Amino acid sequence: MRLHTAVLLATLPLAAARPLPAQSADTAATGSRPGWSVRRTMNAFVRQVNGGRHHGRADLAGWFPRRGDWTWVVTRYPLGHAPGHAGLRRFAAAQTLSALEPGGPSCDSFGAEGSMVLGALVTYTQDELGSTWRQVGATRFVPPGDPPDSPVFVQWRREDGRWVIDAYGDEWRFPRVAGIGVEEIVPVRARTPLRLPLADTARLAAGAGWFESRRAIPGAGRSYWPLDDPPRRIENRPLVHFGTVRGVAAYAEPGAGPAPAVLYVPLDRTGTFHVYERAPDNGCDPRDEPADSR
């Protein structure tokens, strides 16, 4: 059973409004249709979100209201820790597209599989879950196995004979943009070359909780996952100190840039390293947005 939120709601400022485009017949088909039951609507929504099965944020916006407002609730907490608080944010219908698009506050909820935000709504709609979300009220659904008060939910309301999203909730395992977490890769200013053997005082990843759990660690605005490959021997290969994870140095290729594709963490002092790979971008950084997407 997933950990749940403390009773604390923080109301945040609204996103800048950008009006939705006129709804064409094609766009209308991406949302609920008149006569659909709320269960059929939920199933169709999950299928479309699953694996990014939509043609853009305008498709996703078709599930949201065209009048009034809707609510997003996000529970944030560092990896391995109990939830800190839930943030409640309301958006006017005209702000929906701005909220969902790259750079928008809710973009990560619907990012592609492999999203850097663990616990985003999209991660609960993958193939193994399909359309099996559980109905726990007249219009509220939670992931399979979750209790009725799950922080991850989708709630619907009627608008002009069709179902639209009234509110939904995420459970983010670490904030996408935040200060340094307790198990986050902290970049260093001076990228000094790797020297082997490591000093006797150097900390090692072996035995550290964050390493032994084999979970993702955030850093440089991305998440890094440990490869299942065996550890590698690094002897004469040039690497530089990129950052630290709770005092353990993480190394990268020289010139790898601010978000290296691969990081190496030491398991011993003589040159055995485990490899972490950067997760794919989820399309929510404005810099990654295709030029013709608007």
C-alpha cells in the first residue's frame, strides 16, 4: 500500500492562460463522447495516456473541461521518505493547454514512459494496468490495489452531456524542479580527473542504501537508473568528477555536458564502477519541444 499525504494543502499561483484552440471533430474524438458511461470514459482515457498514445497536448486537453475550472493535487516527497505535503492547484479551462504543454506545471503528469518524475499519473497507466482502474465513488477512480483515499486518482464531472476531468492527483517521488534532495546527484564546480586508486577516505557506493536498493536517483534535472550489467573495471579510461551522491563521487566522460548520458559510481578503490544511465527525456522541458508542436 502506498504512503499517503499529510493533511496540508498549499494553493499555488495559476499558470499563464493560453486559450484552447477551437475543438474540431478530430480533437473532440480524443475526449469523452455523449452517451459514454463514466467507466467507459475512464477506460478510454487510460488507454490513450498509456505510452503516450495521443498526438499532442491538444489531444490530452480534450479530456478536460471547456468551462469553469479543474483541480490538480500533487503529493511530493523525497525518495525513500514519507510524503511531505499535498499541493492543490486550480486551472481555468482556458489555461488547460498551457498547463499541459512543455514547461507547464502539469506536463510531467502525462510525460512519456520513462518520465523523470517517478509516481506521475502516466506511470500508473502502463500496459500491465490497462483499463483496470478501480471505481471508488460515483465519479472517482484509483489505480488497482489502491485505497479509496489514494493520492493518485482521476475524478470526472458532466459537461454538455460528456464526461470531463474535474480533478486528478499525482504522487511525485521527487520534485522535477527543486532544491538538492538527500539522495540527489549534487554537481561539483571543478571537474577534476579521476585518479586511481581512490584515496582511503573516499566513500564508496557499495553498501549505501540508495545504491543497494537499485532505484533511480535524480540529478541535473533528470533521473539516472542503474544498469543491470555487471560492474565495470575502469583503469586507464579518462573520467572526471561530475558530482556526489551523499558523499559518494559520481564520474562522467570529459565534456559530457550538464546532464551526462552515463555516470559511474565507485564500488571499490581500485577501479570497479557501476554504471547509471540517464532516463529518456519525457518531453516536458521546453528545450525539447519540437519546433512544429504548437
